[in-house]
Amino acid sequence: MNRFLLSAGVAAAALFAAVPASAQSVAGLDALRTWNLVVLGDLTSSSEVEGRTFVGGNLNGNSSNYQIGTPKPNALGIPGLTVVGDVNGSTKNLNNGSGAVIGGNVNSGFNLNGAAQTVKVGGTIANTNVNQNTVQSGLATSDPAFSVNLKQQGSLLSSSLTDLSKTLGGLDGNSNLAIAGNRGTFNAVPNADGVAVFNISAADLDKIGEIQFNLNGADTAIVNVSGANVTLNDNFFGGTQGLGEHVVWNFPDAKTLNATTAWGGSVLAPNAAATTGNYIQGSAVFGSLVQNGEFHLGTYTGTYNPPSTGNPGGGPSPIPEEAIGLFALGTLAIWMMRRRRPQAA
């Protein structure tokens, strides 16, 4: 038995060493600070994203462009494009040293533009001219942690952003929308933490055609919009500049979202099947997306961290070493005990 435990311990240690002890992940509001676009499911795109993009499913569609702009550096070294599934359709363009991490296969191919890039692929990659770039494929087979970490990040984003939307949706309002004629004016009345909260309905948005925002020094303005089916077709008085960094449009009930006009402010709709036809200036989160409009930098920069029972504000979430080690040891012990079980006569 002692030799069994020793063998189990040695093998478990080897398995434990193959999995990062504290892989850093991003969750909650930090996702809006990190990515310009987060799609929890599939993204079908024929447009471009100025900042970073995360896709929890497959990336499909015609030729599309990623990291057209220059997002702020991040400590975790997150690339311009992250896809948990496959990349399909026409060739995708990675710009400005974007780099990419792809969990599945790159069937479409990449054009690697600008500074030298690093592309990591779990499966196979086609139609890509490497040149001065670093392209690694087959990582799902050669590195056991590659797929685990990527799927964990996708799962964490899905759960944390859904929880974030519910949490924000439950906040008490302290600011009001004033409607006069065709214009709706959002007058922020920030609390001591610099947070202003509006609670309105999708029907309220339908009543107006032009939006004016008066932040009045608010660090973060949260606009909770109730309703299952949402249309964003308003114009912005004074333009959209500066709204993405401080305004979060939250749609906790939305199942469909159709954005047809240029939109100012970050958008949080983790359960919505969305379609965009014009640009959104700010961070954006959707359940799935058909993208026909651009996403512009101006990602959320507010310092607000909402109340949470888990990971307030969604900071990096390490995987506990003890959990990984015990899981590996327990799994290996069960496997070895089954192998040692006497066969029936």
C-alpha cells in the first residue's frame, strides 16, 4: 500500500506540474476594462474591432479585422484576438502586433500585419504566411494546460458577466431620465463613490430619438434597461466621445438586441443574441453577435467595483494549488485502485 501511495504521489506531482498552479483569469468589470468586445458564444463578423476581442465559441463570417487601434497594455499579456473554438470563413486580419490565441482550428487563415506577432493554436492552422511572426499549432495535444485554461477563461467570463449584469440590475436608482419632446436627458447624480444609477425600460428608449448625457463628474454611470427585446436606434447629442469609459448600458433581461445607430457607452448584454449595424464606442458584451458595425476604443475605465459574494470587481482569479493537487491525486488514486482490483475467478 505504501508503494502504491508513493507511486500515486509521484504521478500526481507530475500531473500537477503539467497544469499551471495559479493561471490568471479575468472576470466581471475587469473584462470590460480588458476587451473591446466579448462574445460569450459565436461571433459572425464582417467588420472590425479597434481593441481586443474575446470569443467564447467560434469566429465565423467574411474577412474581418482585429486590433485596428492600440489598446492600453495589460499585465497579463492578453492578445488582440482570443477564440475558444474554431476560426472559419474568410481570412481574418490581425493588426498592430495583435497576436492571437485560438483553442480549435484556424480554417480561414490569418493575415498577420504590422509588428511581429505570436499566434498560438490548439489545433491546425491554414492559409497563413508566417514570415517574421511566431506561429505555434497543435498546442491542445502538446500542452495539456492550453485548452483547460482557455475553456476556464470562457466559462469564468460567462458566469461572472451574467452575475455582474444581475447585480447592476438590482441597484437602486439615484438619477433620472428626463424626456422633453424627442430628446432624453440623463442627468447623473453620483453618490459618494462617484456612481450614478438609472433604472429605465426598453419602452423608455423607444420614446426618444436623441440622447444627451450629463455625467456631472460621475466616475461610472449605470443605465439599467429592462425588457427582453431591445432596439438601439437613438442619436447622441454632442456625439459619443468619452461615454464608453464611464457609461455602462446594462440589459439584464435582453434576449435580443439590435443596434442600428452609432452608440455611445459600454454595453452589457450577456444573454442577448445581438446584431450591430453601426459602431459602438466602448466595451461590449453579448451572448452571441452578428457584427456589421465597428467597435471603437473607449473601453470602460471606471474604478467602480460592485458588491459581490465571489470576486468583487472581477480581478484576476487564481486556481488554488490545493484544489488542483487534490483533484490530480484523487483521480490518479481511483485509477490505480481499479487497475489493482483482483479479477473474478
